[in-house]
Amino acid sequence: MTTLKEKLEEVEAAKELLGDAYEVTRQRVIDSFVSSTALKRSYNQADLVDNSSLICNGLLQKFEVIPTQVNDLYSLINAPLLRKLPVTRDEETLHAELSEFVCTKEEERRSTIAVNISSALFSTIDRQFSGNKSESMLHYPLDSMIRVPLETFCRFLGEEKANTGDLSAAMKQLTTLTNQFDVSNSLDRINVICTVVNIARIVLTLIEKRVLEADLPYFENMESRIRFLQSMYQHAKGYPGLVQIVKVPVFTKGVYKVLMKTRGASCQLKTENELREMAKCMLAGLVRLHDGNFVHRDIRLPNILHIPGSSEGTRYVLIDFEHGGRNKQKPGGLMKNWDGNTLTSAGYYTYLSDMYQLGKLIESYGNLITDNGNDFVNQLKSKNMAAMEALKHPWIDNT
């Protein structure tokens, strides 16, 4: 059991960090110790539970608004937190300017997240690195809190900036969404934490696709349509070239929801090799879909994600199954990117319709394509190759 002497020694050790709050904190420790001793308080098991998960669940809820452009992000990044941040030592009293943002609760003060937030705000970062007392290691948790989100956004900004020389290019492409923070003062530090929390909320919002009932394609028989989409996404599970989800789509309270596992950036193709790799990934995905009697029906560049850093054959992924259907079905309507050759003469959309649409997409990059590539496009647009056959074409299988 910790003695009063040991408690006071801990406070003395933190004297330089606490500054003006030293005497207040010292007296609080004495009062708390005397009070707890007099009452002979005994902690039950619940007092020692780390409630970090519950706290995070309270903080990290999806936004109701789904951002579609940069301007949508300003209000979300600066939104108030859903609850106050947990801290460990009554910091809201010691630093009145932070009382709007933080609070100390008996059931939360021992949680890992409360300890980390207190450390980040007041520089009492624990020496967790085998006694290493270097300045850089002491500030590592705070540095990571800022660095990790920035690296994530830079990495998925169109394409990975892997070379040091590309850093300036990445910075020019970024849009400033917050004021500049001075982490030498606690108020700006709390703003950094709030911003990081809201960035996490934005990411959670984006990875869950939500579509209103009226906007969902072929929604006339909603129950049947949801079952179909569940089976299509499930059929794609574990296969390269196809979007992966966390759980099957659901329809609730007038909204269709599907939680995406796949993360990526908009597809930008600058060379023939990139175009070829994209086509190869699409064909691998279409082989799987067509084997299950599914057709995608909406093969366009916006429905292809680039996954930076992935291994060859998995860098491009076909997403958005919501317009999908069965082979040899008459669609309920025509898509904008279809033309007079997309459907059969009888008005059916087939496997070869998918191949034709892929051929049109590749053809739009005619300035990147050599002779073998042109023949590949002609074969697709002539509906002469199924997906498995197309994977054997010399332009694709150029080994």
C-alpha cells in the first residue's frame, strides 16, 4: 500500500512540471490520503477496470453529414466533442481554461486514455522506454499524436509520396483546415487532441457507405435488393481486385449502410504499366464476380480505388456494387456511361457487357497504349473475350 510519504515524494518529483499548481496539488494529495485513510476505503474490482474502450466509443461516433468536398470538412474538424476528455488529476480545476474540454471521474481516471491525455496536455509523460530520459523520447506520445494522422493523409493524397524529395509536392497539395497550433501551451494542445478526435470521426463516417432509400438503385423491392447485395459482397470476400467489407450491408430507418474494410485513394493512371496493372486487377475481380453469376454494370474510374503500398495484383480494387445484377438480366434503366453496344440486341446486360465497359475505360487512355494494348481494347469492345481469357492476352500477360 502506498504511504503518504511516497505520495508526497511523487508530487515533489513533479514540482518543476506543475509550476504554480504545486502547492494546490500537494495539499490535494494530503487531503485525499487523510480522507481515504480515515474512511478506510476499499476499492472493488470495478474501480480498477480500464474503461478506455467505453470512453473511445463515446468520443468516436460517425457524423450525420457525409463530407464530399474540402469545404465540408471545416465544420466537422472544428465540431465540439461529444463528451469531455478524461484526465487523471483534477486538471479541470487546476487549469480553469480547460474545464470546457476535460473532466476527472473516479471511474475513468485510471484508464489508459486518461493517463495519455493528461500526459499530452501537461508534459508529465511517463518514461516508458527503459529509463531513457532524452527529450525526444519523453515527447514521443505527443509527437505521434500529430505525426500519425498527418502521415496517413499525405500517403493517401492521390498517390503515396514515398520519396523525401516529394514532401514539398505533397505539402502544396494539402489544404489547410485548422489554425496553426502552439503546443507549448495547454489550450492549443487540447485543440490538437480535439482535431485528431474529429479526424478519426470523419474517417469513420467515410468508411461507412450510407445511401437513402430513394437513392439506392433498383430499390423497388428493398428486401430482395438488400439480400442480393449481401450475397454479392459476400461472394467477393477475400478476393483481389474487389472491395472488401467489414460486415454485410443492412437497411435500417430508411438508410442503406455498408461498412468498408478497403481503404484507398482515387485512381490516377499516368503510364501504360499502371494502366495495365489496373486492367489486370479489374479482370481478376471480374473473374470472381462472373463465376458467381454476378455483373458489376458500373465500371468507371470513380469506382476503382488505388491502394498505395499494396503488392502487385492488389493495388487496384473495384468498388460500389450497388448497381450490380445477375448475368443476362434486363436492367431497370440505362446508366449514363452505357452506349448502344453495352446491352445485347435483346436488351440484356451480360458478362461481356462488363468487358465492353472495361474496354471503353481503357480506350480513354489511348495516349498511353501501344499496339498490344490497342488490340486488347478492340477484343474487349468486340465482346470476344471473357475475363479469364482476357487475363491471357499478351498485353496483360506480358511476362
